[in-house]
Amino acid sequence: MTETAANAGPLPFDNSYARLPEHFFARLPPTPVEAPRLIRLNRGLAETLGLDAAFLASPAGTEILAGNRIPDGAEPIAMAYAGHQFGGWVPQLGDGRAILIGEVVGRDGIRRDIHLKGAGRTPFSRNGDGRAALGPVLREYIVSEAMHALGLPTTRALAAIATGEPVIRERYLPGAVLVRVAESHVRVGTFQYFTARGDTEAVKRLADYVIARHYPQAAASDDPYAALLDAVVGRQARLVAGWLLVGFIHGVMNTDNMSVAGETIDYGPCAFMDFYHPHTVYSSIDHMGRYAYGNQPPIAQWNLAQLGQCLLPIMSGTEAEALKRAQAIIDGFANRFETELTAGLQRKLGLDTAKAGDLALGQDLLKRMAENEADFTLTFRGLADVIDPEGGTDGDPRNLFNKPGDFDDWVGFWRARLEEEARSPQELAAALRAANPMFIPRNHQVEAVIRAAEDRDDFAPFEKLLKVLARPFDDQPENRRCALPPRPDEVVHQTFCGT
Ligand code: AMP
Ligand code: MG
């Protein structure tokens, strides 16, 4: 993909998706909002993108981020896509409240979409109002930036803007726009949209686009579309393993919410677990637990099988050959996921070498955590203190277990395994602290931030939490409170899409 900026304005756009066939999207500008007010600009991200943060934070910049002014070079579009929502097929979804205003190529050479979420109605809005409420916008800002700081691929938040307009949900809420940045917004559901219409030519155009933008090495393969599927499967296996290793539950892993670029996308009723249990579900709309923490790997595989279906007609060879190849790639997900999970657990347990029993050792700890309602994040973080009690402020994890002896027994097995390693206790403790975060965006804290913003127009807690979560692996003794699980009266049992 050529990396030339189409114009030299404050946002040097070069819009590759808008050059695809017209039936891939609808062209329309965002709907202006009444009184845009910048809540927060992500200056670090603006810098990465090569954008002028001072301009973006100015009134003229805020007008652009709110969708009230279309900058030079922007080609605003709402993308078409379909999807399986909770397993049920929906032939047309699309950007119902989001507008892709353009793409920029950052200082790092990576092309990214600048996308306004909550930008008004589009031809894909169905019954929705096209808007977003402040709470979910702050939630997505916090959780996506935390995910980035934890080292996982994710869409990011460039800005949050209050619109000065109410949105009607169960009650009146303040409205907002989130400026979301992504390596692209092509979803599994984007492929499905064309497949469902029998538009194989469009599937091929889209696949070629995705290869050029995200998987250029696939172009050199004998069977580029099989190579594409293989590469997407690889990235998803790694991503979902990464989620499990930080205790993240996406909450709505519909095929329209799965990015083919392998980023975490569409933060709705997502949540990080406090105490560990594989059946954990927070989403108010996930009655069957389809997207529970522990179901995420098979669901990802199911979604990828839908992508495989879409790519079959354009893969090389006979239909039977293509099917066999696609099936093998999809079947391979389980192994690739397990490999990623094992490597991640080895890091979390401070193991420098790989041994056959390591996955079982990690799973044994998880099982004991589930039986003892032990906090996921603090248990792993506390492992460093077991090794190096003088070195940290993390606290002894045995106290997180209802029956501390269950943890002690496991530590015996872990120590025996560590005997096979050459690291000094200090090296080991440092490795453990680098692999196990102290801070995650806990639901009760995110809720408290939203309450302050919604009820009192107070964004200080939002700023504070973002600052803490930007350094999740640092001890930050002064912010110890932010590391703690909720008190019984603070527990958040359910999360909502807020759409
Ligand atoms: P989500 O659950 O956020 O992944 O959204 C599913 C679909 O509903 C997508 O097509 C969204 O664009 C659409 N949607 C969600 N909220 C709204 C809204 N307030 N107005 C219009 N469309 C919406
Ligand atoms: Mg979505």
C-alpha cells in the first residue's frame, strides 16, 4: 500500500478504504453536535500518529474531532458489514453510529483509521439514534488505553468529546463522541456482508485490501487467501490468549466485533475479572454465558470458521481442496491458542525455559484460584513477593485464598519447578513483575469514574485512573488503592452495552 499523504492539512489523510467500490460503504458526513467540549485528547497517541496535538486541542481541532467540521482530505464514510450476533445471523449491520473520517499514516509507518463513534445516524442505523452516551465513551477510552498499556493489540482512543446534547437511553444521559483509532475497521462481518450477497468479486477485493494493508507477506503465497486465513487465525489465537492472561472478558464476541487485523475492538459490556472463575460473565445481554471468560477461545474459532467460509470461493484449487485446507487452518486454532497460552503462563510464572508440565502447573494454580475466589490479578502479581518479600509492595497472595493452604501447596510445586531454572531470586522477581500487572481497569473503578463524570461533571477521577493504568506494571505505592478488588458494596455484577 503506498504511504503518501493526500494533503498536508492538520490531518494528512490518505483514504484507501474510500477508494474501494462504492457499495462497500455509504458516503456521508458526521451529524454536527450542539456544543462540543474536549474532555480529553490523547497527546501521546496524537504524537504517534504524527498529528499536531496543540491544534487538535484547540477549538478548531475539537470541531473536527466532534464531527462538526470536515477537515481537508477527509472522505467520511460509514462502512457496511453484517455479522452473527450471539450466533444469530444478521445480514446487515454496518456503522450505525460511527463515521470513518479518514486514514493517516503514523510516524511508525502504520496506517490507521480515525473513526468517530457516536457521530450521528447513517443508512445503517436501523432504530438507533446514531449517538453514544458519555459513560460508555469513557469506559471504552479507559479500557482500550489500559489494554494498550498491558501490551495487547487494541483499537485506541484519540479523544473523547462531550456533545452538549442529551441521549435517551433508560433515562436522559449526557452524550459524547469517542475518536477511535484502529489499524483498520475490517471485521469478519465485513467479509460476511459480501458473501451473504453472493458478491465473490467484492470478497476478493476486500481480501486483497486486507492482505495489502495487514498481511503483505500473504501475497507471495501460492494460495494468498489461505495464507490470509492462516495469518488472521494466528493473530486471533495470540490475542485471545492475551485476553485470558490478563483476565479480560470481551463480552460481545460477535463476528462483527472481531477485527481481521487482530486488534481488540468494540468495547461494550467488556470487563476485567476480579476473582478468577472461568464461567465469569458480566454482560447484561449474555444470558447464556456464550461469551464467558473461558468460552472465548472456542468462540474465536467459531468466528474464524465464518471467515474461512467467506474465503473458500476465492482460495486456490478445487472446492474440495480449498475446503480441506481451510478446515485444517481452522482446526489449527486450538493448538496455536494453547501454544500462546502456555508461553504466556510460563512468563507469568517466571519460567525462563519451557518444560512439558508448565501448562498443567499454571492451570493447577488457576483451578485453586477458582475454588478459593482468589483475585486473578493480585494472585499473579503477588508471586514476585513470594520469591522476594523485601522487594515489593504487592502483598502475600496466600491471603487472597479462602484456604491459604491451597496456595501454599501449589507454591511447593512451583518452587520445585523453579529449581530447574538459573535465575537469581532478584531476576526472577523482576521478571514476574514485568509479566504480571498490578493495575487493571476494575469495573468498580470504571463505574466510579463514570458516576463522577455523569453526575458531577467531574473528570478528575477519569484523568487519575488513566494515569495509573498507563503504567500497569509499576508498583505505584501511592496508588495502591487502585489495585484493590472491590469491597462487597462496590462489586459490579453486570456491565451494559449502553447502546
Ligand atoms: P455493537 O453492539 O456496538 O457492536 O453494535 C451493533 C450494531 O448496532 C452496529 O451496527 C452498530 O453500528 C449499531 N448501533 C449500536 N448502537 C447504535 C446507535 N445508538 N445508533 C445506531 N446504531 C447503533
Ligand atoms: Mg460492534
